[in-house]
Amino acid sequence: MTADPPGAPGPLRLLIADDHAVVRAGLRALIEGEPDLDVIAEAGSAEEAVSLVARMLPDVALMDLRFGSPGGGIDRIEAIRRLVAEAPGVAVVMLTSYAGRADVVRALEAGARGYVLKAGPPEELFRAVRGAAAGALGLAPEVVGELVGQVVSPEHELSGREIEVVRLMAEGRSNRAIAEALFLSEATVKTHLVRVYRKLKVDNRAAAVSEAVRRGVLELA
């Protein structure tokens, strides 16, 4: 292999953070097949990722959004905030299997510069990493579509009345009890539920409540 000419930029230095060793190994093999990308460290938890990034200062931290924290450790959104605060020059790119709008928005608001899907082609990952390192936003097409779709399709957002229905449903109330609380007919409540299910892309009451909480439109005490 020929040496880089004097003054030429070296490869981008990456840290991979994922709680599955097999996934990290696969990512390392994939990334190091690119001559301008180099994996310098791996982390198996959000806490370890924050510590390693602060110490090694890679160009990009590639982090799985779905880290678990069974021991009460920090979650991935908090990890992004800490990474950005402690190493502002490091670009954080999220790598996940899900492109839900709420997760994308939370990650970007926390300071992430990229968001790509594990199921996407390798070229999307490479593009996101390089773009984020250059100061741009590196987003998978599905992520862009999710964000744009929510902006141009407000019908996917729950109305105030629909949120009230979901809130009462979360309290375990029946359709009749919801109707009485909101001074509606049961038929109207059922119509609201049909719309809620369609907008949240679910097919039952428990899933509707869970998705509403995940999207941040409903908070449970």
C-alpha cells in the first residue's frame, strides 16, 4: 500500500458503539473495507462509549440507538448529549433498525449529525459517516421520508380529542366510560379509536397507548 503524500488527510477515525459483539465485528469488517475509514475503538455500552470518545476523540461515533441500560445506566439519548458536551468536535451518527419520527427527532435534537438504518445498503452508512464528519447531516432516505412525511402530512398527528381518548384508554376505561367522560356517544369514541389506530399504525388498545407514549404525545404517571 502506498503512503499518503505529505499533508494529505488521513482516514476518518471511527468508534463503534453497540451492545452486540457480533454486530460490532460485522461493522468493523464492513467499515475497514473502505480506505478512508478506520475503526479505532469499540464500546459495548453507552457509558463506555462516552468514556472512550472523551479519551480518544474519534472523528465519528457510530452508535446503536437501541442500547439497553439494565443496570440503570444512561440511555442513548443522554449518551448523545454527553458526547456532544464533552467532545463537541466528534460527530455522532445513530445506527438503528427503526426510523420512527420521535426517535429521529430526539436524536437530532440531542446533537446527533446522522441517522441510518441497519437494514440499509452499506453505501448509505458510508455516506452518512462522511457527511457527518464534514459537518453535514447524514440521513438515510427512509429517515428523510419519515420527517418530510410528517411535515407535509399533518393527518398523521393525533388531534387534541384523540389524545384525550388515548389518555382515558391508558387509564383502563372502557369505550362507554370514555364516552361518558368526554360527553360523546360510544359510536363517536369508536370512530376516534379507528383514527387513532390508523395514525399510530397499531391495531389494539395496548399498542396505541405504548406508541403514543413512545412518540411523546402521552405521558404516564
